[in-house]
Amino acid sequence: MLSFECDYNNGAHPMVLQHLIETNHEISLTYGFDRWSEAAREKIRLACELPEADIYFLQGGTQANAVVIDSLLRSYEGVVCAESGHINVHEAGAIEASGHRVIALPADNGKLCNDELESFMQVYLHDESREHVAQPGMVYITFPTELGTLYTAKEIEMLYGTCQKYGLPLFIDGARLAYGLAASEDISLPWLARHCDAFYIGGTKCGALCGEAVVFTNHHIPTPRGFFSNVKRHGALSAKGRLAGVQFDALFTDGLYMQLGRQAISMAMHVKRMLADAGFRFYLDSPTNQQFVIIPNALVQELKPQVDFTLWGPFDADHMLCRFVTSWATTAEDIARLGDILNKTK
């Protein structure tokens, strides 16, 4: 089956897998204190130009979001995000399960707008009953967004300025960070690291078997006290911490992580042009590896047995909104096969 369903339905990049094999018989310290995890941390600090950053390895994105958000918030605080934000729509209430409300604000093509955040904070601060509601304690955004769109440097700069104005940590979900950075015209990894208080570098969707690297920048807000203990409290502490450490050691050797991002974006642009040439409409203009396409219901049924893609939801009575996703593993042969299938359905 030809698959454009997601970017984490394959194994690991061969160089990552090779590093796991080469180190397999070595005995190491546990819980992320092994030499490969330490080497990966130093490589990530260098890539981010953040020598004072604190870095922790977790196994998955929802896990990273839940632990970081719970660690940055007080018990009575909530997290502000776009209404389409991942923690609001696709994490099965994981944040609420830790006792924190997700405060969802209107979004613009998947992005949280600074004006919405500023307006919300003004309404909250002038509400004489504000002590009766979940208090905003931090802001969460994704890069790229849930809809494959990107914040510009100016948009993040404005959000971060508003966060500092109100004493709110800014946390950036980077599950697809390699793809966002590869597609962005004005944001690099060092720039991103300078404009937030915490973020994570996604490995699961970007070349690793599993694993996310959580980075606390320590600019204005220090690494949460007892973060390691809170990781364990959430059941997220891996005894074999080397599993993630070895993989990130490989991903951040010789620029591999960014190479994988560029590969996925190159393939996504081929898919985008192919779908456009076939006459399909797009839900929005995405520069990243997620492309949202409007397809007639009858054609969806014809394509599904041949190509795996995600049904995002009904667009109208006659059309379905569908998502096509490329990854670091997508090949030119995959694109050619997709072209052949589309040509046969015309």
C-alpha cells in the first residue's frame, strides 16, 4: 500500500538504526545519564546556540506536552493555545487529566494570533471574578501548526513579547520541528531557541524510532524545579534512557536532522504540485509536509484502496477534506506511483 497517511508509520533512518546496533552491546548508566545522551545534549546545545540549556529526553509527543505543561503550571492554572492546537484536539484530554484546563482561543489557519492573546489577557485581568476561573499560566503553540502552516518570525516575536509582558512561559511543540524549520523562510533553530522558554525537538516523526528532546532555554523562566521527578511521576521516565539518547546523538551528527527535514519538504512540494495539476483544491496553503486537499467523496472511495491518506473530515455534502503527509522516508518512487494512480482516476 502506498502511504501518505502520516510521518511516523515507518522505522528509523538507517544512520539512527546503525548507531543503535553499534552501541547495543555496551553497558551504560540508566535514566538518561549515559554517555550518548550526554553527547546528544551537547550537540543539541551547539545546534541551538544555547550553552546553558537543560535538555531531557522523553519517548513521545503527548508525553512531552503533558509533562512540560504540568511542570510549568501551578495546580490552579491553565494553558492557552489556538483552538486547533494539538493539545486541544488530538491528545484525548491528556492535559486536562493532569488537572489543567486547556484555554482555547480562536485561530487563524491554525495559528494563535497575538491580538487574540492580548485581548484575552486584558479581559481576564479586568474580570473582578477572575479568581473563580482557571488562571492562564502559560502559552502553547506548535511549529508547524496542526494544519501544516507556519508562524513567521514576527508572529512568534510578538507572541513571546506578550508572554513576557504577562509573565507567561511560551512553550513550542516541535513534534514536526525538522519539517517546520526546513520550510520556514525566516526561522532557524537558534532563532527559535531564543524566542521561547521551552520547546521540544521531535524525533518520532523525524527519523527516530521514538523520542523527543525537551529543551528548557532558561532565558526568563528557569527549568521547572523537580522536572526529572515529575517525568517519573507521569510514568514517562525510561529506565533505558539511552534509547532516545543514542538516536538523538545520531540525528544531530553532521546535520542529519535538518537534512531529513529538507527531504520531506522537497517531496511534499512535489505532491502539492501533482495534486494541483490534477485539479484538486487545497483547504489552505501549506508550505510544510502536511497538505490538506478537498476531494470528491466518490473519488475518495476510488483512491482509498490504492493510497493511504487521512480523512480529516467532511468539507461539504459532496467533498471530504483529506490530508497527505510526506516524511524523511518518502521517495521519488512514491511520488511517481501517486502520479500514476492520479492519472488513472481522471
